[in-house]
Amino acid sequence: MPWNPELYHQFQSERSAPFDDLVKLVNIKPHLRVVDLGCGTGELTRRLADALPDSDVLGLDLSKEMLEKTKPYSRPHLRFEQGDQAALTSEWDLIFSNAALQWSNDHEALIPSLFQHLKGGGQLVVQVPSNHNHVSHQIYGEIAAQEPYARALNGFNRRSPVLAIDQYAALLFLAQAQEIVVLEKVYPHILEDSDAVVDWISGTALVPYFERLDNSTRLEFVDAIRRRMKREFPSSPVFYPFKRILFSAVKAK
């Protein structure tokens, strides 16, 4: 099952809120060469480009389905391409990524690698979800480990590669970064009910599971998650505190 832009956008305002905080970490300058890793459907990349005067901005994403939605946003000095964020090439004045690097493994190697693709004086600005210990994620992980889903998934059960904030700070320090900023923030979301929690994770965290299941098993898997989630969150509305890590660092000139 490929990425579903409509399902992802079901909570568009909640998902875009951290983007505003992330842009505030960017050192705004003209004439930058910029890449947005995991650009998705492109509307936030357009907003990033709007904030960077006379800059050349590339949105990079692996999903054809997401990139199909970027066409209305393409313009001179703003383009979109398919590519792997973990295999970035060339050098950039700004490497920006909002809620995408969590899909690439081995952050101990990934973050220094990305940092090396900055020009002197360039900036790395990243936001990743750090909510993987929330009970909603524990629930689908436990169900995925049970039969018949464990067999259908061939034992797959994804573990988040996201590190603790002090680990990101240490990686940036070892890369000889300057102006290091690393913080974790809770974004409080009020969801209608437990089904809305399942809908939320269906647009992101459950995608790798859906890719490995046939339609019938996928529906059963989601139903099992909904039943467990209902027991965990029987009341309405549901307070859903979403933790995210934001960090920024500059490469020495």
C-alpha cells in the first residue's frame, strides 16, 4: 500500500504546526541553495520557499503518490524530484527536513552524513516525531507481534530510529557544528475519539505495516487496533500529546 496523501492530510493543521516552529530556527538569507528532505505533497515546501528570498529550493521525496500532488506548487526556483533522503548528494546552504528523517534508519550515521553535505556556513534544520513510546504506538506494535499478523508481516515490527535529544546534540558536536540548538516540544492535539487516534497513525506510522498486508488482513489488523485503542481511550474527546524533536546546527565556514 503506497502513501495516501488524503489520509495524511486528514490532520493537516496538526501536522503542519511544528513546521512553523522549525522555520523559526532557519537563518533567513537570500540566494540559498535549499533541499527539503521528505517534502511530501509540497505545500509546506512552497511555504519554506516563500520565506527564503531569491533562493533555489528542491523538494525531495521517495513517494510517487506524494510527488504527484506537488505539481501545483512547482515554479521557477521551486522544483520537486523523487529521491532517497538518506542518499543525498551535492552541497547545500540549507538542508531542511520536517517530519521525514524518522523513515530513514541509523541516525548515528545519517545525521553526520547530511551535515557533511552542507556548504561552509550552511545550516541543517530538522524536525522528527519522538512519540514512539506513546501507548498508541505500543498498541500496534503488540498486535503486530501476535498471530495471525506476525506471520502475515513475516515478523516485521518497525522500531523507531529516533534518538534522544542529547544524542542529537552529541552527534552535532562531534561533527564540529556551530550554533547547536536541540529541543523537544509537546504539541497537544485534541482528537475526537479513539478512532481518530487510529486514523492519525494510519496516515504515518502504520504505512509500513499496510504495505506488507493484503487488503483483508490489513482491515482485520486495523480493526484489532481500533478495539484495543477503544479500551485505552474510552472517553471522548482524546487528549493526544505529540512529542517532537527539533534541532538546528551550522557548519563552520
